[in-house]
Amino acid sequence: MCTITFIPILTEEKSFIITSNRDEASNRKTLPPKLVEENGVRLLYPKDDRAGGTWIGASGQDRLVCLMNGAFNAHERKESYKKSRGVVVKDFLLTSDVLNKAEQYNFEGIEPFTMIIVVWKVGLELYELIWDETKVYFNKLDNVPHIWSASMTYTDEMKKTRENWFREFLEKENITAEQPEKMWDFHQTRNENKNVGFIIDRGLLKTTSITQFVYSNEKTGMRYKDLIDNKETRVEF
């Protein structure tokens, strides 16, 4: 849940690529993505086997939600919280009105997070929702490439380094809906400094999976790779 990139495909209306690296305890079991129907809504998401939620999912309500740990700065974790952040993601996938959900949702007792919401019901809309345990920051963002790195894992200096890698990569590559593997490969970038690269290894804390969702005229679906078991899953949506 620690690195997210968003790439709009300007040559196609409403098309985009979003890719997420999940940094988590390597012994925390995750189930690969599959299509399910919940409360009458079609969903596609990988499942956290412990809490039952997810960090990234697509909804038949014409949206994608992706979450990473932490807000603006690293925080001190409490012993327990009222609700898992993975359940929050599912709540936002299931709602019929995501903007109203963001305004009315009770975030009290939930650990800080940053959530990216992509909506394609009419045009392509990108939102960022940050909960820092005291206040909600909800903003509509421009449809331009973005990268987010979790504050719980990366310092401001590390974030800046990764942002520079991202910009340099985009200057060299023309990302199209037919070539999402370019972003997929970028998210597997390793660095001599294992604490900064997109694939990290800090003992128990590792990059455990990569998930990519592509929405385009040609094909829409999710690609998932479990880096612990070295297994890959692809599901059309």
C-alpha cells in the first residue's frame, strides 16, 4: 500500500492506468483478485485474508479506489482501531454516490491513510482523500500523471527521489493503453538502496505484491503479481 501511480491516456476518453505496490508484512496472507458481487454491485479486488478488506478495487459503479497507509507524515500506531482501512475501501467501492460518501463518512477511530479515487461515469475524474486522524482533506486533482509514496515508509527526501525517477521515466516513455506493461515494469524498479526502490526489502516489511488496473477502449481489467509466491493473476472487468 505504499506506492501508487496514475497515468491518464489522453488519446482515449476516460482511459487510465493505475498501478500499486503493496508494502506489507511478508507473512500477511493475501488472496488474488477475483470478480464478486456484493450488495448488488460487481467488484474486482485482491483480498486481505486477515481483515477481509482490500487496498485496491474496481467497482461496477464506474470507479476505482486505491489506498495506502498514512497521511502527510509518519504517525505512531495505536494498539487497535475501530475499523480496518481495507473495509473503508470497500465502502467507497459499493456506494452509489462517492462524493457524498466522502462528505458524510465517519472516519473517527480509523488509522490515517491516503486514498485515491478514479471515477469514469461521465468523464475521467481523479480525487485524493487524506485522513490524518483529525481532519479529512478531499480534493479533485488534474488528470495528469501522479505518484504517491506512503509517509509511513518513505521520508520526504525519499519521496522526492522517487518523484524524480517518475518524471524522468515519463520524459523517455510514451505510455499508451496498449502498453501498460511499461508502467508495470517501472513498478518493479529495484535500486541499490533497498529502502528507496519500488521493490523494498526491510526484513519482515517487503513489497509483497503489485496490482495494476487498466481502463481502456480495448480492454479493462486487473493484473496482480504476488511477489512472495511469485504467482500472477489477470482478470478482465
